[in-house]
Amino acid sequence: MRKSEKIKYEIDPNNKLVYTRTGKKSNVPKYREVIDGRIEIDKKNTFIYHAKKPQDSSIPQHIRLSGNWSLDENHDLVLTLDEKHARNAGDELTVKGVIKDAKANKLAFSAAGMNMSGQPREYILNLEGSWQADKYNRLTFNVKSKKGETGTLTFKGGWIINKDNQVVYIYEKAHLKTKTKETRTVTFKGHWDITQKHRVLYILNKKINSQFDFEVGLGKPLARGLEYKIGIGAVPSKERITLFGQWKVNEKLGILFEMPYERGELKRVVFGASCKLGKSGNLEFKLKNERGKDLGIDVKLSKKILKDQGDIFLRGSASKGEKQISIGAGWKW
């Protein structure tokens, strides 16, 4: 390639790489070729295009492009080329498709298109990284390489909690060819933990710090769950989320909140608490975390709900008058 020329890369609507050679002064395309081939993303999150015998022998058979990954408004993958591609730094390549699946350390993206013969094809592209929540309680995926972060995918749509206590992301996908939109969902498989007064965690993989740390209001106990107020988005929409579960008391462990998950699996959050007898004869618990700090959650449980455990705490309260009694959570204060 002569010094006066520049190579520009694009992705066409069928997810094929377009190779354009332009003149430096006029910037008028002198040569343009749509290259038949397949897309791959390696474990270092590098974009690779494997070309099938390009007509121009000067075009590499394997084109490797690095940069920062992001997500556009239509939930397509965007690669912004970095400084390694001096003349192309800042150029954007958009891979069109849909989000296929989400794991604790991986995002799977399905890129569909057609080959030169008009036959449909699909590529599953895997980005490596970890999940977090940003300051607006939006879901984000941090794409990483050995040298550090290579971009953040921000999911700007809303999310809910389903009946299995899983976080479900909901978004609309526009199809330009058919001028239609469809609603798609991505389900995250993890479990909840509550350790601070105004925060709840949805943990995907604690070892790699892949988890959603949401900022919420004070928890409001329900008969069959725990409700929070939450703002989601840069212009926050006020929502209510509910963790579904059952309240129990264990004399040795403390207050238990058991949440059902997929396939009947149960996860348990254990709280310490101070307890006193209420005016109506119910037991009133103020929940605490493992360090004994108040979580701002007051749980009132009837003797009927507590069954035999209720008698234990009623006798404890009565023996100490109106003073509170404390129950642990498997640790010493």
C-alpha cells in the first residue's frame, strides 16, 4: 500500500467486511471490495475476519482489528478502532445481531447474515468480561483484555425480577429491512445478598467481581417477599422491585429470608436482629448485617407464622420486660 492511500474497514448489512482503499488527498474511493468470510472474536476480545480467498491478493486472509467495544441504541455491537490502527483510529465497525445469552464472565452475541451465494449464516460471538451496575442502576458489561478494559457495554433498557428471583433485561430490537420491532429478553442467573442499608447485590460470580450492586431505598418486608424502591436510568424511572421469598426465624442463626430460584432451588439470606414484643403480640425484628449494623428493615412476624420459634422469642421478651433481645446470625457481635 502506498503512503498516500488509506485502508478503511466497514461491516455491511449482512455482516461481511467491506475493504475500501482511498486516496489521501481526494478521499474518493479508488477500490472497494465486499469480502466473503466469517467473523470471530478471540479470547482477548480482538475482532478477527477470516476472508475466503479475496480477489485482491494484497488483502490479508486474516484481518485482526482491536479497539473498544460498546453497544449502540439498537443493541448492536460497535468496535471503535484504537491507536494500533494509526490511520483508522476512531473508525467504527458495527456488527448487527441480537444478544444470545449472558454468563457471569461472558456475553454471547448472535450475528446473522448471508454469504456471497445468498445463503443465511449465523456466528456466535463471545465477549469476555464481567458484569456490574453503573451509578444509574443500569446493567453494564466490562469487556477486558490482558492490558485492561477495552470498553463498556451499557444496557440502557429496563430490567425486572421474574418469579424465579432472576434479573431479566428487556429491550426492543429494530429490524431496518422489515421496518419492525421486537421485544427481546436476557436472563441473568445469580443470587441475591443484602449487606447494606441502601444497597442490594445480585451476584453472578463473586470471584471475578461479576455482580450488580444496586442502590435502593429502604427495604419493605411483605408477607411473601421484600420490596424496594429503585431508580433506573440516567433520567431515573421510579420502579418497585420485589424479592420473592419466605421469612423464617432460627434461634441460633437469626432471621432467614429464603428465596426460590429456578428448578426449585432455594437460596438463603441470613440476618442478625434485635427483637422485642410488639403491642399487638407480634414480634418485631430490626435486621442487622454481619457487622451488627442496622439495615433499616423492620420485620413484624406473628406467633402463628413463627410456630414453635415464636414461643421461644415471646418467653425471651417477657423475661426481659420491654427490653430488646438480640439473635445472632452464625457469628459473634
